[in-house]
Amino acid sequence: MIKFKYWVFILLSLILATHLTACSKKQSDDSAVVADATTQDATGDEKLGTKWGDELTSNVSDVDLKRLKDEPIAQSAIRYANKNYQGKSVNSLSIASGTISFSVVDDQMNNLPLFRDGQQYYLSAKEGQSYQLHYQNHSDKTYEIVASVDGLDVLNGQEASVYSSGYVLYPQQTLTIEGFRKSDSAVASFTFGKPDESYAANSNQGSVNNVGIIGTVVYELESEAPVAADAADEYAPPPNAFPADKKK
């Protein structure tokens, strides 16, 4: 009986030791994962923001289209810095179930380097470089693009909200946002710069804590249904030789 108890004790000790070893290894592995994730964070001189660049002619007008739903159908973000990010190199992001491609391009419409690490996207940027936000609609639906840079709405310069108004992206068309809007006819080009030079750091609506990120929100809109010429003729009233008589 004593010998049996002894071996039971030895067995329990071995199980406990094995369990502690497994826990220790798991904690070590978890720490390694956290360490790998934080290596993507920009630090010190790597951090960048977006400042006002050259003024560019860019005309806009209001349209009367309604959102199909109050909540956006898609949302994405890209972090950027003067850093050699690790991950899979991609030319663009697929958003809204792949119906929209989103890329960041230079003044010659060349894609800037994007990297995917898990579900996160990163952009390797250079100080002084101007850039644009480029969207392509691959569907027959009409979308609204609400974009933010460094936590500021690109349309009005206010603190960004997913519920703000945006740009219309028509079916099978492209949309290029060249900068922060200054008026209905001009924008200040997006240009990478030091965080303290950024628009966000020098605006009452912004914060230097939000520099280094580009956000996109997508809404589906009611599609416009232009009346065809033959349909308009079909429902038009016949001509009247004495139209003034109808007013009596």
C-alpha cells in the first residue's frame, strides 16, 4: 500500500511538472507573438503625418443620393510611416466584399508600397512625397466613400466621423481624392511630413496623436436611374397648337 501511494505521488508530480512546463512554454510563445506584433509600430523618426501640399484644382458639386442603410457596409484603415514594413506586398486593398479596390498612389498614379500583416495594412512612406487616395468600383452599384487622414475628414477638415458625408463612386468608375478640400474648386495635396508639421497637429480639430493613419468608410447609395430618351418621348404629352387656352 505504501509503495502504491508512493508511485501515485510520483505520477502526480510528473503530471504537475509537465503542466507547468507547458504553461511556461505557452506564456513564452504568447510573449513572442506580442513582440512580433509590436515590431510593426513606428517609433521615433519613423513616424510621419500628412501636411498641406500644393493647391490643386479639384471641382465638386452636391448630388441628391440617399444611403440604403444608416451604417456603413465596410471600413478599412492603413497605417503609414517612414518604415520598412514586414508582410505580404500588395498593390491594393479589396473592400466592400471585393467590389472596390483601394490604393495609395503618387502624382504619376504609381502604387505606393503596401504590406499586409494578418488583418492589418501598412504603407511605407517617404517625407516630402505627395500622394492620392485612389478607389475603383468593379460593380454596377453606387457607393459613397468617406475618407479620413490623420483622424481628419478630407472633405471638411473636421474631426473624422464614419457618419460624415463623402464622395460618390459611380458604377464601374474610379475616384481619386487628391488632398484636403479647401473649397468647391481646390484641395491642398496630401504630402507626407513630420508629425509636428501635419495638418492634424496644427488644426483645432485635430491631434498629433492620430497621425499616421488613413481611413475609409463605404456606404451603398441608391443608384441614379436616368430616363432614356425614348421613354421620355413615350410619356410626353402631345403638342398643343393653342396652349394658352388650357390656362382659361
